[in-house]
Amino acid sequence: MNRSLRRLSTALVLALPIGAWSSVAVAAPPSAEAAKPVEAAKPVEAAKPASGLAATPEQTAAEGRVHFAKDAWDKGDFDRAETLYREAIERGSLSPETVVECYVRLGSLRSILGKKKALEAFRAAAILHRNFTLPTEAGKREVALADQARKDTDGFGEITLTAEVAKESPAGAPIPVTARLDAAHIAVARKIAFIAHDGLYGKEEKSVRDVAEKSDFLIPATLAGPGTRIAVRVDALDQFGNRLASVENTVMIPDDRPKDDKSAKKGGFWSSPWPYVIGGTLLAGGAATGYYLFLRPTDQVHINTVTILR
């Protein structure tokens, strides 16, 4: 990264937290004079996991905070909305899609309210996703600021996070995972987080490292049970724990255990040797057995032609 990009990334880190990576189109609010209250936004539903990783309580709470910010936005309460979006970012645990939305709306709100650091908010979004969009309803000032933010951060490009892991691995063996983050965004992210979840047995492994271009993790052998599917996710986190970028993979563990031969069980009782053994025993009993059965009819269970004592 050249000196100008390094200075810019450092300035943004100090000015406000850096946002997320996503191609989200965000509607900027109309001018304050033209704003009219509208129906409150519906509650935000928890995001559905793409590979078997359920949302954590912290992530659900974070989405709830964004819901309140959207509600204020929709009602035209821009001062409150600006505060709530900033607080949602600073309290962390947001998904990449949600963080970029927060930054674009934060920049739009600050521009409408005439506050400082509107350009910084747009820069934060542009560093991670250059082609964030504003709707046709956005004012000329917001469009100009967004264009300027793209020019200022042109050298960063898109954030690129990858995770190298085998698609299939034998049971009972550890599985290496290698995460890579592009060099330009090392100055923006703070941590690389790893999580692996065993969908069959419910076991989980988590790890967090300081940001680096290459980070090595390991799925322990205890998670690689036969016949399971392991969901793997690697995240690039900012200083608040928001996900700037995420990548997910799935590892299949085949069940190579020998299968039981169930052919002998298909015939049930009458296909087994037991009827012949029982029949021979009854015949060997002679008259004494017949006499006993005759006197104790209430203690008998009749199965077809064979009588078995209880």
C-alpha cells in the first residue's frame, strides 16, 4: 500500500469505525423540509444462516439496534437516526451487509443535517465496497460526497477474504483452514475470526487472531465425526467486532464405518432356529409337560401351533 493510502486508512480508523463489505443499495432520506412521517418499519428478522451457523444473541441484538435506527429514519427523525446508526456501529456484532448500510445512511444523514464527517462515513463504505449505490432520490450534495469518497479510496479496491479448506475429509482427522485477506485492507481490519460448527453432533470450535494477510486455523479431529457436515466461516473484524467481510465453506465427513448385515434379521422369529428348539423341548417333556399345561391353562400364551410357558 502506498503512503497516501496508508495515511487515509489511518485517518479513517481514528475518525470513526470502518464499515462492512456488501453490495447494498441504500435509500437516502429526503430533505428535512420535505420529510413526512411514515408507518414504522417492521421488526428485523434474524438472518438465516447460509451454512448452518445460527445467529448469536449478540448478532440478534445488533440487528435490533439497526431496526430502531431505521424506524427513526422512516419517521423523519434524522437527529435520532444519526445517533442510533453511529451507536449501532460502535456496539458491534453487525453483519457485512448491515454495516455498509449503516455507513451509507450515516453519511446521508450527516449531509442532510449539515454535520461534519459525512464524507468520512461515505469513505468508510467505499473502502470496503467501492460501488455502493445511492438512489435517484438522493440530493446533489449526497451524490457529490459519495463520488468524492470513491475517488479518495480508489486504490483500495474491493475487500477480498478467502478461506482454503478441503471439501471432504476423513473422519477423526484434523482439518487445516487457511484464511487470506488482501494487503490493502490489512490497515482497516483488526482481527481474523474463525468458527467451525459440527451440524450432526453440535460441537463447535472458535478462534480469533490479529489481522494478517495469511492466518492458519485448525478444525480439531473431535469435530470430524463420521457422517457429519462441518460449517466453516472466517470473518475479517473491525475494532468493534463488526464483520467487514465473511466467507463460508462446508466440509463433508463421509461415514466409512462398516454397515451391519441385517439380512439375518429380516425373517423374524419364525425364520430363526428357536421354533425347532422349543418344539424339541416340548416333545422331550412327554406326558409330564402335557399334564402340567393342562392344569395351568391361565398361565399359557398360544402362538400358532406352539405353546410357550411364561
